[in-house]
Amino acid sequence: MKKDEIIQAYAFRHACKVFDVDKKIAEDDFSLILETGRLSPSSFGFEPWRFLVVQNRALREKLKQVTWGAQGTLPTASHFVVILARKQKSMHYDSQYITHMMQDVHHLPTETIEKRRGYYQQFMESDFSLLSSERATFDWATKQIYIAMGNMMTSAAMIGVDSCPVEGFNAKELEQVMVDDFGIDIAEFGVACMVSFGYRVNEPGEKTRQNIDEITQWYN
């Protein structure tokens, strides 16, 4: 891909508030978008995310009742994704999930696992004070979710698919929907954000951003 094609994709991407209900994303195209989320970087490689692809119309209506930021996209998006972030219970340095990641996913030897757990413990306890509260751990996990979401939206733009990130929702009410209608264990997961995908109905206005010199400082 040429450099100008990358910039064109970034210029193409915008927060699309309403999608063309008659146009659906091809299965292989959406698989590509999901794969770029899966391959995204995460701290220690612990992947604190889970992607819920919500195509069921009744479930979308449940989400719509507590998600004021997706009133236009939930009914019209080709694909709608709720992204969960892991909470302290599973992100704690001695949790079963962290052991699973190092042992079964990273395939580390036992000695390396214990060393790495020690580094991670120090990171959580002192470097970032992540164990100071449940919210601190969740917010740290959520920061990583935004990397995956950004990569998904960029890859979508590169193949001509529109998107819209969503964090306009009532967190407490949405968690109850996750329990009642999605069967999610909210001791393990919380909703970090959502993102919708589809094809635009209307062309957006010109993209506005600060000049590069206003946001960049060089220290040579």
C-alpha cells in the first residue's frame, strides 16, 4: 500500500451516525476487521478484551434503550460490536486468566511465567498503582481496548467500510443489560465502548484537525 493510500483511508474515516440499511458488509471483510482487533497490541500481551458482535435485532433494541450515543447506528449498522474490558478479578497478577494467558497462549516455561508474574505484580502494585481500586484496573484495561477499536476502524476505512465509535451510554444500566440479556459475568467484564460498522448514507463534511505544528514538539 502506498503512503498516500494510508492517508486517504484516514481522511475517509469519520464518525458515521447513520448507515445504509440495505448495504451489508461481506463476511470476509468483517472477518478482516475483527482480525485486526485480535492482532492489536496489549500490555504484557494479556489481551483484556472481548468482542460481542450484536446482530440480533431484539438485543440491539435492548442496547438502544440505554445507549443514547447509538440511536442512529444501532438500527442501521451492518455490524454492531460491544467491546468488553476485563476487570480486576481476571487482570490481577495471580488470577487464573493471567496464568492461562502465559501458560496456554504464550506457551512460556514455568520459570519464565513466575518471573513475568513478578514483573507484572510490580507494575500493578507500584509502577501504575492499578490495585488501588477496581476502577483503576478497569480504566487501564479500557485504554488498551481503544487501541483495538482504533485498529478495527482504520482497517475498515482501508477497505471502504464506515464506522462510528460509541461511548454514549449509561454504564450501570448497560451492565444490567449485559447480565440479563447477554449472560455476561460483570465480575469479570465491563463495557469499555462500542463500535458500529456499515456504509454511509450521506457524505461527511470536510475533516477538521489542528495543524501538525500545534500538536507536536520535537526534542532533537
